[in-house]
Amino acid sequence: MSRLAKGGLIDRSQPLDFEFDDRRLKGYAGDTLASALLANDVRLVGRSFKYHRPRGILTAGPDEPNALVELRSGARREPNTRATTVELYDRLVASSQNRWPSLGLDLMAVNRLVAPLLGAGFYYKTFMWPSAFWEKLYEPLIRRAAGLGTASGLPDPDTYEKANAFCDLLVIGAGPAGLMAALTAARAGARVILADEDFRLGGRLLSDNPLIDDRPGADWAARAVAELASFPDVTVMARTTVFGVYDGGTYGAVERVSDHLTTPPAHQPRQRLWRIVAKRAVLAAGATERPIVFGGNDRPGVMLAGAVRTYANRHAVAAGDDVAVFANNDGAWLAARDLLRAGVAVRTVIDIRDTVDPALTAPLREGGARVLTNSRVIGTSGKLLGEIEVLADGHRARIAADTLAISGGWSPTVHMTCHLGDRPVWNEEISAFVPDRTPPGLSVAGAAAGKFGLSECLSGGAGAAIAALGDLSIRATLPATPRTEDEPRRVTAFWHVAESKGAAFVDLQNDVTAKDIAIAHREGFRAVEHLKRYTTLGMATDQGKTSNLTGLAIMAALTGKGIPQTGTTVFRPPYTPVAIGALAGHHRGREFRPTRLTPTHAWAERQGAVFVEAGAWLRAQYYPKPGEADWLETVNREVLAVRSGVGFCDVSTLGKIDIQGPDAGTLLDRVYINAWSTLGVGKARYGVMLREDGMVMDDGTTSRLGPDHFIMTTTTANAAKVYQHLEFCLQVLWPELDVQLASVSEQWAQLSIAGPKAREVLAGIVDAPFDLSNEAFPFMAAGEATVLGGTRARLFRISFSGELAYEIAVPARHGVGLAEALLAAGATPYGTEALGVMRIEKGHAAGNELNGQTTAADLGLGRMMSKKKDFIGRALSQRPGLTDPKRPALVGFRPVDPAQRLRGGAHFIPMGADAVAANDQGHMTSVAYSPTVGHWIGLGLLSDGPDRIGERVRAVDPVRNADIEVEVCHPVFVDPQGDKLRV
Amino acid sequence: MRKGSAPSRTCTDMRIPCPYCGTRDAHEFGYLGDATTRRPDGGDPFDQVHIRDNPAGPHEELWYHGAGCRRWLVVSRDTRTHAITGARFAKEPA
Ligand SMILES: [Zn+2]
């Protein structure tokens, strides 16, 4: 056991059981999965991405590249989870990934033998040709050999939600700088949100455990958190990662509500996505330690010194029994000192520097450690680390060690200062990039600003809060700075041991070595963005938190340019991976978007209707009856019922816009291609409107209910778009017009009643004394009436089916009553399928033809375009390309062999010509089986179509392998004279 | 962009101060484009419909408050920073 006998911030009264690769292990509350694994001497945790090399735990935080596991099991399995950030809970189950058949014996490790093939640029070099090999051979091979964890493949049983928050000051990170900033702002009465990704707040105070006001730093942090919690306007959010900065002081954050529990509690989400709008923000994200690159630096047991210190001080875990240290800076010596104090054997401390402050070396020497200055580690050996090879003052020596704590210095966590495009600048003194310009409203404090000393963190946090609140005219006073001592922080830049033996890894997660960077340099991929893409440096899920700087420093050394001239790659959100589930929230499955239901939906359900999605709507598609073999039989029955008797259909989904005002007619004249101000009161008219570019935008029937009152209908799909367009016309184009609009689509249930017996049925619905006779209420009449004994209604004699037909609109709540009355009167309910069949039989253009690329002339409506007035789209509809008679135009099609089925999407090819794109003359837009004419019929856009009636062409459908002969015909298949409409 | 050459950035970026509804999230609005084109102004209609400048800097543009008051607004936005410095009803003269 590597658990220390005492100390740490774990709760020894709360032991927790957990499983890793089927081994039953024990940890404590306050552990991470990584600390608990180390406490159980589990050092081999995973296999690397490309070479399947054994890997252990490198870090103690979100920067971890190696220790990725599959957390939980079954549908809750979460691949690529960083063991270093997983809060241990009782009965946690995790397993290693990217190994086969087992972690200890990984047959895929053979990849190491072909490592020369998998080096920098290997994708580009190896898999260029032939391209057909990619899909069939290379990709499956790579996917099997390289990769990380696997998704469960099952629906996620948990929920995720989204929330918004607003504050004066958002503090990102609850280390010393962040806590001090939050305290300062809270005491000034500001609305504060303090967010930290960890489950315990305190940042490095928990890891380094310095004295603040003579008390342990962790205690000071706990007291600060308790004080913050006492303010009503302060929200402390642990387990919450602020992952991105967006426009307008908006910050994205993900709160892990239930990730530390076996399953989420009732009515709680697993995660919550926060959109935080902050007037000001202080970034106190701390710093990230970086490794030194040397041969064999990926062996399990090689860890960052700061992480070793965290495990000892915070989790009471000795990372090993026999520890060596290799560093270029003072911080690692303090880690070694803390280990000694905790009773862990530190036998060797290796520093690349010639001289190290005796105040640092003395305690180590006293503790029995060998101190090797001007020295470096050049290699390691053992499956798990057993031995290191050191070059000390020119001499090589092998030294036993099961843990090597390494440190190449610390880099401020500048990511979020760069999310809106700013770049950090190089600071020679700390050998790191520090923030320069920052997003509006965001300032930086503490280690994230490159101020590593504890007193600087505390005073910097307070100062940043005071400045931020000052911008908001909130007066804050500087709190007394707590007494503390700054740790020494000297560093000498050092990145890569040139004398390395064996592979020296820069990016551990993507298996990018120092040699790969040399190859990229040699082959000319020297710019950082090229280096990144050529070698995949920093492109793994850790986004190179521990490797980017080292990689570009090695490149800078190769090119001879300095690091500042070499520059960094762009930091983009998210700072750490965010689950897609959190981004989706409740918007999945049926709740992906709201579903709109027609007023008769529940009634149609009771009739056994089958529904179809039409945009956001669910509409009754057809109403099957017992004994009907398939949908086609049902639809045929519905069509024939309308054509021979009477049927009804809910058409409420059409957009309805109420248009009122003295200039309403003028507005319609300008938006429709045909004339409107001449329309008489009590009349309806079909209209077509164009976009400015001359293409058809929408069509529909509009009726004049009074001198200043029109009711417009739009297609279902374009209802919102047309409304917005009309508002644009009135507010932007012609503000002088006196017209008011209101969308009334939801307010009216509208049912179509169609068939030779429509008037007969309607007579029992419409209240007396309304005169339904053909003389009193002819085709295209519109008016107001009452129905069913006093229900207010609007009646339109319009027809989509080509039959004698009416549409009745009643207040939406009366829709079901109307449907029930029509059913009782003997009318047959029909759905959108029969509606579609009948409109194709009548040659009406619909969504398939109004596809944004057709003109009025293309649809056979060219003659509707008024020459006496101007209207939107008129000018551009006259462009030569749009008036070319060779343009595909709407005609009908019938199969030459009536037994053959037509296919929508088939392309028209002249008889005898090759079925190639050059001979394409248009395509079939809509098809249906017509029970009225007894065979399949189609509408399509054919070049020069109206002049080719009677001609035969091929309808070629390469997708479904169909190639049939069709005859071009008039698009109206049923009652071409329109006699049935007018009876 | 050279340091110091960018205009000052404000903290109101992608929220739009609707003169009717107050400051609202940009998601409530639909975007149309350049608010300074006049239709029709007697020029080439093709240019009027299709040709737009793509300025880097201050821009007057049309936004529609579809999820709010349904007013068309002229919004002043800096295309480099998304800083929004004003919004007025399109119906009213500037
Ligand atoms: Zn508004």
C-alpha cells in the first residue's frame, strides 16, 4: 500500500470500494480515481494511442494525457475519461482502454515494431494512393490498431440540462488568487459566481499546503469558501469547468452534477451546461506544469513533480517507494522536500542547473538524497519504471527508482485569454507564455498571469476584483493580505535531453516524439500550425496541455528562431472536452425540437390515423381501416371517396396572416406577382410571390373579407418566412403603407371539405340562412358565417383537390367539434397522402416544385405576372437566364407501360441518348399512384417541357437503378377544364 | 491587426438592445444584412440584390426580432469585434 499513514485531505472515516479492470480496490472520500489507483499500487493504467506502449499516470489534473479510462459500464460507459479528474465514489467501476486482450498483455503492442511507419506525416505519406484503399483497408486497420476508448453504443439513460446565470463578477478558478478575488467582490456586495473544475476548492493550496496566517493553506481555503457561501449574492460552483469565452462577456461552463455519484439522484441531470453572462470576469486558472522530454519518459512511474506533490499532500498517497527527481526549477525540490517530510524515500535529485539554492538542497541532502546538479536523465528501463540512466557531469550512471518526478517549469493556463483571438506573449523570466491582450471584461490574476508567488496570487486576486468592480462603479476595499511566504521559483529553460536513449515523447497522448518533430523540421513543416497537423502534436483530447510548448520549443531550437518568433498554435474552446450530451441538453429524441400538433390531432389519433412529420408539425398521413393491406390501399380509398363522394382534411398547418389597413391591397399588389387591389370583397384569389432574385418564394390563396381586411394563407413550410418578409416590406421597404399584420395560424382550425357531395354535407354544418348555392357562393367566394349552431366561422370556396370544395375555418378549440360533425355527416377523413395524390392529379406545384430554383414561368404560372405594376422580384425575373425557354418547366409524365412505377428524383434523358449529366434535361419532382386514372403519374421539370407534350423521354434513376420510358403530358390529369370546381 | 489599432471593445457584444424589448440575446433575432442598400434606387437591380460590401469594421445591418416584438432593427455592429453600439427601429429614419 502506498497510502500514507496520516495527513492528506481525504476522509479516512469514509472508505469507498471501487473496481478497476475487475480488481476490487479501496479508496477514501476525497480521492480521485488516479490517487486511489496509486494508493493501491496500480501504476499501469492504459496503453498509448499509436504504439500501445504501457502508460501510467502523469499528472494530477485536467492536463492528463495518459491515464484515460472507460468510466462506468453499460449504457453509462464513458470512454477517454481522465482518471486524474474523476472524483472517487462508492462502487465506481472503471476499465483500461486501447488494449487487447488485456492491459498487461497487449498484442497490439506490435505496433511498436512498425513505429518507423507511424511517424510524423504517416497518414499523408502512407495512405495517399490508391484512394479506394483508404475506406476498405487503411481506415479499418487504423481504427482497430490506434484509438482510445469505445462508446457504449447505447442511448444515454441520463438527462442533461441547460441553465443561464448572470453576475457582476465571474471568478474562474478557486485557488488562492480566485478565492481572494471572490472574497473581495463578495464583501463589496457584488453578485459573484466562483467556478472551479475540482470537487474541492483551493487549487494549489491543497497540493502545496503552504502556511497562510500560520495555518495550513487548505484550512484557509475552506474558511474562504465558507465565508463566500454566507453571502446571498454569491454562487460557489464546484465541479464546474468554465470551458470557453464567447462574445458579450458570455462564458460556457459545464457543471458535473452527478458524475461523482453512481447514478444521478431523482430528477437531477448528470451534467448541466451553464451560459454565464458576466459583466466582468477574473481568470485565476493557475498554471500547468510541463515535462522535460528525454528517452523513455513515457514509462509508468514517470510523473510530474507537482502531481507527486499533490498526491502526497492532498491525497496522502506516495507515488512510489523509491523516488528520483529530475528538474530545471526550484519547485520540484519543494515537492521532493514534501515527500521526505511525508516519509517517502527520495534517493536522487537531478537538476540540469549548475547551482541550486542551498536552502533547497540542504533538506534533501539531510534526508539522505543524492544531489546531482548539471545532470540529466537520458533513459529509463523496466516495464514499469525500475531504473533511470543519468548523465551526471559527463559520466553515465544507472540509478534504481520506481518513480521519477519531473518538472520543466510551469506555464500559465492562458487558454481562455485566447478564445476571442488574442495571443499570449513570451516571458523570458519564467520561460512561459503569459497573457497579453484579453477578451473584453476579462482580467487575469495569479499564476495564470505568470505571477507564481503565493503572496502575488493573493494580492493579485484582490486587485483584479477591485479593478473589475471599479469598472462597474462598485466600491471594493482591499482586504488585509494574509501573511504567507513565497516559495522560490527560479527556472532555467530546458526542454529536451539531446543525449536521450530510446523514444523521447513530447505528446504522450498522440505518441509524438522529439524525433517526429525533427522529421517535420527536415521535411519543411516548421510553422507551428504545420508542425501540429503534420505530427498531430497537441491534437489529442488533452489538446497538448503538457506538450504544446515543449514541442514548439524543440522546433524553435531546430530552426534557430527563438520561441517568441516560433509562436503558439491557436487556443480554441473548449478548454477541456465537453460531452455532446451536455451541449444538447434536453434537445434529443422527440424533444429535439417542439412538435406542433394540429387542432384535430387528438381526434385523428382516436380515428387511428398514422402521422407524418411535416416540418415541426405532426399531420395525419392516412386513416387505415381494418382489413386494408397497406397504406396504398388506404390512400386509394381516401382519394376515391373524395372524387366520388366527400372527404375532409385538416389543413390548419397552412400559415394564416391577417392583413388589415387602408393600404393592404397595395401591399399585396407589391408582394404578389398578380393584381390584388382589384379583388372584390368576399372573393379569394390564388397568388404567387417571388424573392428579390426572381425565384418563387411561396404561393397560396388570399381572401378579401372587407375593404381593408385580407386573410392570407401561405404554405406550411414558409409560414414564418412569409410573415417575416411582409414585416420587412412594411417596416423597411415601404414604411409609408398603413397596414397591420398578425399571425393567426394558431388561432384558426381550418378543414378542407372536398368532393361532389361537399355542398350537401356542408348544408348540415353551416347555419341558416347562409346561402351555399353556386350562385350565391360561387367558386373562389369567401365570407363569414356561423356553423354548428353559432360557432363563428370563415368559409372559402377554394379547392386543392380539383373537386367542389370548401375550406372552413373555426376558432381552434372548435376544430374537433367540426371534424366530428363532418364525420357524422358521412364525410371521409383523409390525410396528407391523399391530399398529395390529388394535388399531383391536378398538377398543382407544391414544396417539391417550389424549391427555390424555379421561376413562376417554370411552374406554368408565367402568365400570372402582371405587366401593369411593379412587384418584388419582377426586375430580376426578367434576366435572360430566367426567361430562357429551354429552362426546365413543369409538365406531367405517365409511364409508357402503365404497369411501371415512376420514381421521384429520376432524371430526364432524351430517347437514345446516353444517361450522362451532359444529356440531363430535368428531373421528376413529384410522383403518385393515381387511383383515378389507374396508373402512376408524375410532375417534373423538363427542358422546353410545355412544347414537348406527347414526346417520350427516359426517366433514369441511377440511385434505384430504374430506367423507364415516360410520355410527356399536360400536368393536369383529372378534369383539365376545371368543370368540377364550379358546379 | 497591430496592437492598439483595434477599436475599443465593449462588453455588450452579441446581445442586441432592442428599442422595444430591451437588451435581448442575439439568438432571438434573425439576420438579414446590409441596412444601407436602398431598394430600388434606379441602379442595376442585380447589383442591388446580390452585390454586398464585406466591411471590416463598423456596419449598419438589419436584424429581425422574430422571437420578440417582430420589429426590424438597424443594428450598428463592428464586424471585427461584434461590438454593438446601437439599435433603432428600421421603420424610423436614422
Ligand atoms: Zn424587440
